[in-house]
Amino acid sequence: MEVLTEVDEARIKTLLERGHFFWLDLHEPAAEAFAHLGGLLGLHPMAMEDTREFSQRPKVDAYESHVLVVFYTARVTGEDEPVAVPIEVHVYVSGDFVVTVRQEACDLLDELHTALIPKDTEAEDYLVYRIFDSLTDAWYPIISAIETRVDGLDV
């Protein structure tokens, strides 16, 4: 599996032509690059619109060739107010690729770029699992930070 962090048309076309599964993780993609990606991967226009606008509710939308999952995780700010900030992540899943799009920094996804896939594991299944597992596990430090903040309040 190859991990890309920018829309590299030539590389994406090569991967698609060769049938090589890849993950494209985009942080604050330029509107033009994202629009071009939609055509390149055949992403549904309604899904593209949701990702361009962001501020979506969590959901799963199934299209002919892919699924769009809007998912939320969060990160601790290290400050008293706010204790945490939400991170909206759009995950496109196809049999040929996974594309994640986010407007906020997300160390969890960055760390997954170098994660090894266990031998005899289907790359797509494992990657989708790891993405959602990592984003879900991020809530535990958030809960701990909120508990610490609440414990520190004078009642």
C-alpha cells in the first residue's frame, strides 16, 4: 500500500492503472486540487460538495463506486478553555483507494502513514479499521482531560 499526502495526478493514475491500493490523506487541500481529485477518482458530486463545505453531521453515504463516512475525533488543546477541539474527518472508501480529508491537524492520521500492515492482511480492510480505531481511541485522552478539568473546578 502506498500513502500519499497530496494530489499527485501522475502517481494516482499510475496506481489506479496498476490496480495498486493507496491511501491519500489530505490536510487542508486546495479547492482546485480537491476538485481535480474528484474527477480523477470518480467521486460523487454530492459527496464532493459535503467535503468542500465541511461542518457536516456524522454520517455514512453510499454511492455507486465508493462510500463517504463523515467522522469526528478530537484533540486535547492543553488549555483550560476549550479543553478539546473536534476534528471532522471525511473518509472515502473504495476498493481501489481510501481518501481522508480534514481541515485540522490530526497527529493520529499522520502517525498511521508509517504503520505496517500485518502479513496476509487485506490492505483496505486493515487501513479502514486502523483509521476508525485511531480516531475513536482519541476520545479517551479527551475524556481524561475533561475529568481533570471538572475535578479542578471549585464547586
